[in-house]
Amino acid sequence: AYRRLIAAELARSEARIEHAGPVTPEITTAIAASMTQRYHRPVTATTTPNPALVAGLRVRVGDDVYEANAAAQLAALRA
């Protein structure tokens, strides 16, 4: 249980950016700065390609997920 709590706390300091297309270092830095302001703690950003997104980004910080991609918008339209 302690390891799970430590992992959850560490995840709150990392923004995992999933992207469909290329992401510039400037965008990564801007997202990290934005999440640092939002969470009032230093947040680093890592990027991972995800072709399933079709277009756009998904940013995950801890348990929080921010969707800005075509797949999420199409799913919302279907619903």
C-alpha cells in the first residue's frame, strides 16, 4: 500500500503527454509550465506517441486527464 501511495504522489509531478503527431520542445515546455501553475508544484513533461488519438494531445497528471484530441471529440459526438 505504501508503494502505491508513493507511486501516486510521484505521478502527480509528471505530465505524460500522448500525441498523434509531432510535438515540439516548446509545446512540451509550455505544457509543463501550465501544469506547474495549475498544481502549484514543479511538474515535468514526457512525451509518448499514440497513433490511436488520430490528432491532438492527451495529458495525464496523476489521476487527472486532459483531452484535446480528435478521438475524444468524435466519441463525445457519438454519445
